[in-house]
Amino acid sequence: MTRNTAVAQADELRTFFTRVRPYYRELFNMAHAVCGNYEVAEYAVQSAMLEVFRRGTPRSRAGLRETLRAQTRSMALEQARLIDDAELTWDGFRADAIEGAGGDLVLQAASLETLEDRRALLLRYGCGLRARDIALLLDAPAAQVATALTRFTRRLKRRLPPREQPRAERAIARSARAWLERQSAGVPDAGAVYRSMEAELMEAGAPAHRVSRVLGRVVTVVIAIFLAALFWLLMVLIQPPRLEDPVPAPTVAATASATAPAAMPEDGFSAAEDVVEIEW
């Protein structure tokens, strides 16, 4: 890697990190809940952000945030499955972990649950994981996870005003997302994470995300040409064969003429004259 290329990549990474820094706390809290371990979560979120940088970042803030969330969720699940014996350091989704959250009925109710059930709630409503994925992370039956989520929803409904009870799950999701965004206890320093990303990028010498976009466009064009050629070939193969013009059927008169016996030549004798009389 040349010096100019390295400088250009460092500048692009700095610009990228400036955009993603407001979401870093939420991403780490997601990874920590999924992995359960602090160090594994730190590696997962760093790898997820670097992967998004290499692939190319969406221009809109909403698109960037959802892309980062999806990649963090995927990377954290992968790391949790690879390192399933890491020490559990997560203990969150409690009202006392966030200043001014005492009035949140969802957090108040969650604080009364066990650590395992609190983690299941955050994984489901904050991280968007399915019950079977949560069951694998918690090493528990999927039915047990589903029962715990349902039981908590029923308990919460009794705490909510009557008009908000039908939207209990929406209230849980809203509180879970807010907790991920605001919880800051133990979140690694963003500057240290940026320096680690920069060192990994320089060491790997990976091409900047602009090259990835170009390659993606080239692949898209090649696939489009291949599909067009395949479509043309299929149209040729399934085209019905051209039928030749049928030979006209012979008329009745022609058929009769062709099948009738040839007329006997007239030689001036009748049938009676052909008979030879024998006299005795």
C-alpha cells in the first residue's frame, strides 16, 4: 500500500467514524447484550463498523443506522457462537442504570425480572432477535423464552393505563431502544475504538469502499448481460417449430379417376362375337 493510498483511507475512515459515532453507544450495548461478554462485544462492534466502511455506507442517516444495527447484530451472533464459553458480564435493562428513567414503567417492571429474562427482553425488543436465536444465546428452550416474554407482557399491561394496554409490546420496544441509546456505563471509549479500526485497516491493506462499489457495479452489469443472454436463449428454444403448408387433399373426382379400371379398347367386336360356337 502506498503512502498516498494509506492517507486517503485514513481520511475516509475519519469521515466515516464521524458519521457513525452518534450510534456507537447503541451499537456496543446491542453487541454486549448479544455476546454477553464485554471484550467479545467490543471486538464484534468494531468489526461490524469496519465491515460497513469497507462495503460502502448509505448516504441517509436512517439507512446508515439500520445498516450498522444489522451488521452489529450479525457479527455479535457470529462471535457469540464461536466463543460460547466467555464469562457473562452483561447485567442491564434496569431502571437504576439510566438517570431519569425512574418514570419508565417498562424499566420498572423489567427491574423485577431475573437477569436471564431481562436479557431476553432486550434481545427481542431492542435487538430484534427471534425467539429461537435468543434461546441459543441463553442456552434455554425456545418455548421457555416465549413464555417468559408473554408473561412479562401480561404483567406490564396491568401497570399501563387502559388505553395503552393494547400497545404493550410497542411500549416495551420503545423503552428497549431508548435504553440501548442512553446506557453509558462501561461503554468503551469511542476514540480508542477508532484507533483500533484504523490500525486494523492499515495492517490489512483493504481497498477503500469506493473500490467495493465499483466492483459491485461491474458484477451487476455482468449479471444483467448474462440474464439477458439466457432469456434470449430460452426464447429461441421454446419457440414453436414452423409447420409446412399442407398438401391439398385430392378431390373426389380425382380419386375416382385414379382408382377406376382402365377402359377396354374398342376393337369392333362385341362380347357375343367373341364366343366361338363349337358344333358337334
